[in-house]
Amino acid sequence: MSKLRSTPKLKRPSKRYGAAELFGRAITSLPWEELNHLSSKNHKEVPCPFKASNATCHKKDGVCSLGLYELGENEAVSMVGQPVTTCPSRFLEGDKIFQWVSQVLLGAEFAKVVKEVSFLMSDRGQEVQEKEVGRIDSVLVSEEDGRLNWCALEMQSVYFSGGNMESEFEIMRTWGNSSVPFPSKHRRPDFRSSGPKRLMPQLQIKVPTLSRWGKKMAVIVDRTFWESLGTMQRTPHISNADIVWFVVAYDGPIDGRYHLRSHEAVYTTLEHAVIGLTGGTPVSLEQFELAIRTKIGRGEAR
């Protein structure tokens, strides 16, 4: 009687995050010679393709966004899903977001962009020094009969945690294959630091005053950030919203670049935004205490 052979389990492809764009160029579209060249450049010498006036890149590594790379069969490397925006300047492509926000919130095709407007004052009449919450990043203004019609705007990119990018650049500088290199270290987009720790305090401090003034807060995030948030109850009409989330996505790569596009505008109150940013469902007491016991058992308690 012949023995039945069990079907071998296929090894699941490995996935790691690495740079998706370098100085505005899609890494998966770069010939290895250009990858060598760009990964060796000093960021201070490279113009940012998204800023106005030919300003240079301010990111030390020149990485505009992260991508999730998959190592499949036969060592084939491919990027899956949307880029994760890690540099706020990436949102400035072609001034598309300013036009979109202006149309939705100001009813105008174009608006002037005023940056870093002081917002908080100390009790002694001095400006608060902490730039993080002391200023509005950008104000979009459309003048009508001498009156200012305006809205505030915040752009939130995503931080990442894990291995730094220098190890990747060391590989890129000498890479000589037609495919892209698979990321050498583990890293991940840190949506928690970007949302609850960074963006939420901004909104909690600024939005109440803006609402009392009858003004809206526009928040620019990309699709990956938005989909990482908890469920956020939507407000049916813009008149009842404190915040309008302008969610962007990327097409491509086309001609060696990803192209920013509008994806969705979502109206929410501040309260519902906080719930969404906090996200998640608390674990049970039993699960929490089990995690404590597990860490103690591993010797992770001091």
C-alpha cells in the first residue's frame, strides 16, 4: 500500500518596509546606475521636486515615502500597496492639495498660502516658543471685498521606527542588479506616534479656538495613514464639521514617479476625530495581566 505524500507547505513571502521614493523618484523604476548615483547624493545639493523656488531637500536621506517590499519566489522583489508618506513636503506636488482645499472650504479655485502664523501667546503676552503647537502650519486665504476668507491647514506625514536607512543606502550605492534590493532591516510606519502622539494634541489645542471663530481645520493625510486610524464617525454636512480630512493617494509609478491625487474628503467633529486617532479597542483585564506575567517571565522587568 503506497504512502500518501503530504503536500509541502509553501514558504510565505517575506515583507519589509524600505524607501519607496528617493528625491521624488520611484525606486522600483530606477536603473541601478541612477540608484547608485542618487543614494550617494548629499540631500542639501538636490532640489526637492515638490517645493517651490527650486528649494533643496531637507530630509537627510532624501526619502519621500516608504514602501512595503515583498520577497517572493526565486528571490523576486516587488513593492505592494501604496507608498507611506514620510516627508510632509511630498504633499506639495503641483500645489494640488492647496487647490483642493481651497475649492472645498473657501469656494475658490486658488488661494494664497500663508505659512507659520503665530497662534498661541503666553500669559505674559509673549509668543509661545514651542513651534509644535504655537503656530498654524499654513493658512489658506481668499480675499473677498477686503475681507479674509480663510481656513487652517495641517499636513501629517508618518514617522517610522526600526532600522535606519543608512544600511539600505550602503547597499544601493554598489547595487548592480536589474531588480531592486530587498530591505536589509526591519522597520515599520509608526502610525501611533504620528497620530495620537503628534497630530491629536495639535487638533485638541487649535480646533476649539478655530471653531469659535467659525473656521475649519483642514488636515492632509495619505490613504495608508487614514486606513490605520480607528473608525471615525462622519458628519453628513460640512457646516457641522470642525475638521475636514483631505485624504490623498498615489498613482503609478508612471514615467518613474508616483503621482499624488485626491482620494476622499471626510467631515468630522473634533470629538470623533479624537476617538478615531486613539483607535483600537482596550484589551480585557485578563489579557493585560497575562502580558505583564509574560514579560516578567521573560525577565523583562527591572
